[in-house]
Amino acid sequence: MECIIEALHDSLAVLEKAARASHAEATHESSKAENKYDTRGLEAAYVAGGQARQAREILDSIKVYGSLLVKEFGATDPIDLSAVVELETERAIGRYFIGPRSGGLEVQAKAPK
């Protein structure tokens, strides 16, 4: 669980930096519209707003994963939240954690001690 939360914190840091840059671009004097067709400032404001929403979603995910109870599963138990599922294809074997949020997040799992 720690590697998921760490990856979410890393994503949040990158996103917050990008959101600050977008906000600065949106509010900078050079982004002021020169005519009615110039939408640079408006576009930068939309980007900054989307990045702020995404940052809130990541923060929510960090809270959810911080309080997620991890269950122990047997080989015949049905898949549910916190299960680790192994899938085999012709090329590789993949391991997937079934979590409540942030689907598609890729992390390097640490070997169990």
C-alpha cells in the first residue's frame, strides 16, 4: 500500500507544479487577450482548473488508500478490493492490485519481507 500512496504523492507533486505554471500563465499580463479571437488566457485558465480538480482527486485517493483495509485472500476466494490478481499472457505474467480509486496507476511493488 505504501508504494501506491508514494506514487500518488509523486503524481500530486508533478501536477501541483504544472497547475502553478498554468495559473501563472493564465494570470500573466502577456496572456491578456489582444482581440476577441485571442483565447490564450482563457485556455490556460481551463487547464489550471482541470489540474486543480485532478489534484483534489489525487488527494482523495491518498486518503482512501491510507485507510484501506487490506484483506488476506486464498487462491479460491472471490476477487474483491485489496486483492492481488495474477494474469498470464503469452508474453508475461502481470500482477494487479484491485483498488478503490486511481485505476491504471503503475507502481513497482516492493518484494515482501
